[in-house]
Amino acid sequence: MSRSIVWAGLAAWLLTPVWAAEPQSTQPVALHAARLVDVVSGRLVNDPWVVIHGDKIAAVGDRSAVPYDASVVELGDTTLVPGLIDCHTHLADMPDVADPTVTLRYSPAEIAYAAIPNARATLQAGFTTVRDVGTYRAFNDVALRDAIAKGLVEGPRMYVAGAYLTITGGAGAMTGLAQDIPLPPTLHYGEANGPWEVRARIRDLAHRGADHIKLLSTGAVLTHGSNPKSIEFTPEELSAAVQEAANFGLKVAAHAHAVEGIKNAIRAGVASVEHATLIDDEGIALAKAHGTYLDMDIYDEECIQNDPTEPADFLQHDRDLADVQRVGFRKAVKAGVKMSFGTDAGICPHGTNARQFAFMVRYGMTAMQAIQAGTINAADLIGHPELFGSITVGKSADIIAVPGNPLDDIQRLEQVQFVMKEGRIYRHD
């Protein structure tokens, strides 16, 4: 990616500032649409009215629930869906960059500015919350999260990791450089070896504002010199990570492709396994028994294999993994394992996250299950189902509208026409 692209992205953001969103109304707002997806009951509600006071949902019902002084937003032949949630994004890195070493060409400030369009595109696509699971420059994600929360940047509510927790030279490390090139601390911040180093790093991440811990249990596809089938953190290190994170009220997400790495992470008590590419029947049974979420990015294979800038070693790592992962996904759905929605956004362009829903349906989910994975299940995994994830009285007014009925055609979720986050309208086509 050239500097011109970075500054073009910044210019686009400056020309479409966050205050272009419709201001939060002091009077009640009533949304009316043809249908509503109730992800709690798993049913479709016809002719719904949703009343919003401030940033909260005040009522869900028929026309009689609407106060006399409400401002009515008529959405026509659309379906109201809870604001979508992606549990595996990388908003705070350079957008759509195949090779992580490109990061070295830019300062932290340039990367931060370049990430702003990532956040806006994600929100405009209907994703009102994301769990961001790592950035190569430590704490860029914390800064982006906080800028969004303060209203300085338009984007989804973010829960962030701060940095990758990885072994030296591991799947989350900045690799592929000459051995005599020293890296600044922010580019290898999360490297740790042995249970006590892991604990020390987690303590510091918690102190510096991480919302969860992202560790890499196995090798990776998109890391130079890595092997997706290798085991990296040991069971002892994984257990130490989960225990230490719990001391600070944090959950652990474990990147894992390899069979034993997946099972090591589940046994250690992680909240979710990311990718779970080579999961076997024993791993599926373990995930179900432990209540572990599988957060499987079954769409991004197409983006990797069709990217002409993808390094040859990454393509080699990735080759033949997609079919195996999708078979595992189908088996996990059939077995009743907890499933969440995660895309690894950044591999595919930001804002195209919803394309994965069609793949989830193709590989075994019903349309309702896929929507639940990206709403109420995702909220549960993040740890705040009381705040968001469904259109329920008392929850945050995070609501989108799509044309037609997404239960009949899941690809309707790719055609978002209306976006409300915390009671503010960010999109209304």
C-alpha cells in the first residue's frame, strides 16, 4: 500500500466526519418496519414498532407502544435486525495489506489515520460492535477504540486485545526480516516465553486497557516462517494465560489451526478458538463439553487465494485448508457447539464482513442460526449480552434494517439500508 492510499483514506474521512451522523434525539424515536428478527426466541415478528429513548430501547411491540410525541422513522419493506457483531476483526492495522511487514513502512500515526476508514466502513455495513483481536503495533487498537467511544471517529463499539500474545518468532510476531534488524518495543510487545512471562505480559496488557487477551496457540497462515500445523504455546503456558486473564476479569481468545493446538486451548479454558481450521471429532466434542465458542472464518479463503499481492509462502500455508475447515464447521454446527461470527476482517476488505453469512448457511447453519451467531451469541462471547446483541427493552439501541427478509435470503444482510448505534442514526438510505 502506498502513502498516497493512506492519505487518500484520511482525506475521505475528513470529508465525511463523524458529526455527519444524525444527532441523538432528545425526544422518543419510533422505528417501523415490515418485520423484525427476534434472535432470543428465534422467530420473525411482523409489523414491529421499536421505541428508542436516548441510547436505549424503550419498547418493542405494536403501534400502541409508540408515545404521542415520538419521531417516527418509516423503514418500509425492510427487516429490523440487531446491530451485527464481528468477533474477529483487525480494524487498527493497515487496510487490506497482504504482507504484515508493510507495517514497517509507516509510523504509528500514519497507521492510526489509515485505520479510520476501516472503522467507518465496518459501521456502515451494519456492524455496530466488534471484538478486535490484535494489531502489530501494540495499543493502536486501544487508541481507536477510545477515539470511537469519545465520538472523534465514526465506527463500531470496539473490544480490543492491545497486542498479540505470542512466543518469540511465533505466529503473532513480526517475522520475515533480516536477523540484525531490531524492532521497536511496540512491534514485539506481546512476545512471551514460559508461564511467568505470559502472566507478566497479561498483567501489563490489563493495566494498559485490553478488554480481552488474544494468544496464538499454533502457527499461522499469514506469518512468514510459520507453519499452521505447528504447536506454539504449551498447555502450561495456555493454562497460565487463562488463569491470569481471569484474575483481571478478562476472557482469552486462542488462535489455533492445528488439531492439538485447538484441543490444548480448549482444555486450558479459553473462551473461544479462532479459526479452528483442522478441528477433529475429539476437538468438537471437547468444545461442546467445555462450552467453548468456535469463531471460524470460513469465508476469507477466497480473499487470500484471489489476492495477487499475497506472498507465495502465505498461499502455500493456506492451500487445502479451506475445505477441511468448512467440513469441521459443518460438523460443529451439527454437534451443537457454540458458534460465533468472526471474519478475520482485514484479510477481506473492511465493510464486506456480511458476506460470510451466506457461507455459514451454505455449510450447515439455518439463516436464523447464522444471524444468532452474529448477534446474541457474539454478545455472549464478548461478555456483554445484557448490553447488546438483541432488540430487547433496556439494551443499547443498536439496530439495522435490510430489504426484504434475511431468513429467506441471508444475502440481504449484505444490503444494509439503515444503521443505528446507541440511538444515533449513521445510515439511512
